[in-house]
Amino acid sequence: MADAKPFHWEYTPPPAPPEVFRIEGGRPLHGNVRVSGAKNAALKMLAAATLTGERCRLTNVPEIEDVRVMAETLRELGVVVDHPSPGVYEVASGDVDWLFVPLEAAAKMRASFILLGPLLARFGRVIISNPGGDRIGRRPVNLHVEAMRTLGASIDYRNGYYYAQAPGRLRGAEVRMPIVSVMGTENAMLAATLADGHTVIRPAAQEPEVDDLITMLRSMGADVTRTYPDTIEIYGKKRLRGAEHRVMPDRIEAGTFLVAAAVTGGRVTLEEAPCEHVSALVEVFEQVGIPIVCGQDTIDVDATGLRPGDIRPCQIETAPYPGLATDLQSPACVLLTQAGGTSRVTESIFEDRLEWLGELRRMGARVEVEDPHHATIQGPTALRGAEVSIGDLRAGASLILAALAAEGESVVHGAHHVQRGYEHIDRKFGELGARIVRTADPVARTATTVGPAGSTSPATAPSEASDPPAG
Ligand code: UD1
């Protein structure tokens, strides 16, 4: 079914305006910070709003580039997307005149593929670009496509696009996933809300963003229930109605700020931060000996009494929720550079998520990448300011963390990757006492990634970026 040499892979996204973060490190962060709305919930909710012709209103939506791209993608389909005030989006998709999600959207953001399920279920057809091709990283979408086929859709793949059709309605079915997939679960669930009959998704992802999406769907009139921790059941409805929903807080942003407090030797209180969403990271803090206290929707980290070497080394391994989020692997690695001894990191979810450690090494970290899934980190290391390049969203935030902890000035190229998923990150760190500014890049550099052997190669497919990898 795959095509020989589709024009698809020859597409080069327009360059992002080159910007850098300039960071003067070595200053402990102090104060309170409110966690923003969750990117990985808001994006799916904007897509879910197309399941009805009535108006849906979302609040606490983060002001980030990925949300802007999703809103723009919907507008190009003919969906009305209003943004009346910061954090508020209203979506009305009564008339959709263009059931085509182009490569431009997929190249900017892999999450555009979440439109497959809702558009197919509501309008019976959609043509959608494959975001997971060679050109932009190893991120398959086979589970999404197979789930739609199980629900009765016919899907062809030509020239880099999936042509999906479901004459009549989709049919409820048992959707068995060979591995746990967050967006795969969500796509199947969104499609099943309008399918004819009963759908069971197993194993279903257990990430809190999936449950927040379920809450929104239920207020739209959908019959969706998590019947077991790993099972979601849906009874399809003929139509759904408009709804209002407040997006949950971003647990990945929360984890990033927790690490920032720890590695700068500061004290920070997170507000709107449910502790249970970051319990795996809280456990890491407890294991390594950093004081952390969970309150009612607040988390307090106090690293002011710690001296170099007080932090203990540990072994971390990423896993689907409730395990340690792969999106928090890179912040956790920055933390482990400050632990006295050898820590070991296992990245179980993705293959390209340890490459960024090469950039961390430029700041003095003693890191060895054994293979795409394992690394060791020796500490404690007094990180030093350096010029580094961001290759993807989560690694970008982590290089900022390292720069905040480092002595001296760092110049972090590729700021646009971070804008994709972190709301006003420079302003928020600034309010905690960090010296960080975002400015035009005087010398635009190509983002580079450093492989396990330390070889530097151009990041033609910056993971989350054109990524698309993860976000
Ligand atoms: C989501 C998150 C991302 C997070 C990731 C894992 C969004 C927008 N992004 O990404 O931030 O890092 O979950 O928690 O919510 N896979 C396949 N075939 C598929 C789909 C996935 O083989 O069709 C594989 C992936 O390559 C990966 C694993 O399944 O190895 C899990 O990925 P998945 O949970 O699907 O990640 P996303 O939903 O894309």
C-alpha cells in the first residue's frame, strides 16, 4: 500500500523565525507559579469539538504554538474557531467544506492526526496527511488507522495521504491495541462516540489527559466510560451537543518546574498542580532525597538546604501512565546530573529521545548513551553555561533547565521548539527570579543532535518539531 517516492517526503516546512534563549544561570528560583492548561488535552479537545455542529467553549487553553496550529488547521477546513480572550477558544463546526488535512499541518504538528477519528465519524470521509513518514521521524500511525478499520472505515494510502471513508455510520467494535497508545486510544474513542453500537478499547491509555477528554465528551452527550483502568467503553450516539469545558493543568509543565526548583537549589510552589498526575516524578524526588510536599492542588519543592552531592543517584524508566512520563525523562536527566553517583535511565517509549543528551554533555554533564533506550549519568556535575541547540520540544525545555542550573551564560538556539508546548516559559521562569530572555538569533544555526557515539548530525527531522515526535 505504501507509495514509491511520493512528493510528500520532499516537503520542507517553512523555517521558523530563529530565536534564542539567553540564560544567566546559577540563580536559585523562588516563588509561586501557576501551571498552565495541558497541551496534550487541549489539542484533542479542539478536535473533539468537530464531533458536533453546536458551539463548544474551551477555557484554560494554553497560549502555545501547537494550539495556534490546530486552530488554524480547523479554520482551513471551514470550522469557525474564535479566540475571544487569552485561554478561551470557541469552536463551531456546523458547515465543514473541506475534509482535507494537508501535509503543512502534519509537518508542523503530529497531533493533527487526531482529526482522523472525529472528522471520519461525523462527516463520513476525510483525507489526512501521514505525519509519521521517514521525512519527519519514526512515528507510525498504524494503530490509529487499524482502529478506524476495525470500526468499519475503509482507508487507502496514496502519495503520503490516508483516504478514509465510512459510508453510513462507523460501527461499534472491539478495538484491541497491540501496545498502549495515547493518541491511538483517543482517536478510536472520538470516532466511536458517533459510531453505531458498542465499542470497547483495550488496552486503553490511562493518561489523565484521556480522562479529561472523556469528561468533555460526556458533557457533549457522549456515552463514554472507563470501565477498568485499561478499558474504555463507548455506546455511540447519533449526534452530540455543544459543551463548555475547562482544560486540566499540564502535568509535564508542572514536572519541568519541579525540576527547575530542585536543580537551582531554590524553593517553588506550584499552583493548580494535582500531585497524583505527577506521582511517578514525586517518587523520584523522594528516592533521591529532595524535599517535596503535596498539598490540595499545590506542590512545594524546597531544595534550599541541599548541598552538592546530597541528591542520591537512582534508576529511572519511562512507561505509560501511571509510570514516569517519557515527556519528563529529559527534565529528570537534568536532575540526575546533580546526584552524587551513577544514575541509569531507561527510555522505554521512544527510540530517539536520548539523543538530546549530547547537547547536555556540552554543558559539562557526564553522560553515556549506551543504546537508543539506555543511558548512564554520573554526578554531581557543576554544569557550565554553553551554546546549545534545541532539537525538540521536551529536550528544549530541559536544556533551559540545565542552563538555569549552570554557572555562566548559555545561549540556547531553537527557541521555537519550546514555544510549541510551553506557555510563556521565559516569562514564568523570569517571575521566579531566573535571568532569561528570548531574542532574535544573531547567528541562526541548524539544530543538531548528537548520537550515542557523540557524532553530530543535522537534525533534518527534529523530533517533536516537525513533529512531530512527541509533544
Ligand atoms: C502522546 C503525547 C506525547 C507523549 C506520548 C507518550 C500527545 C499530543 N502527545 O503521543 O507527548 O510523549 O503520548 O506518552 O498527546 N505507536 C505505534 N503506532 C501508532 C502509534 C504509536 O507504533 O500508530 C508507538 C509509538 O511509536 C510509541 C508508542 O506507540 O513507541 C507510544 O506512543 P503514543 O502513546 O501513541 O504517543 P502519542 O500519542 O503520539
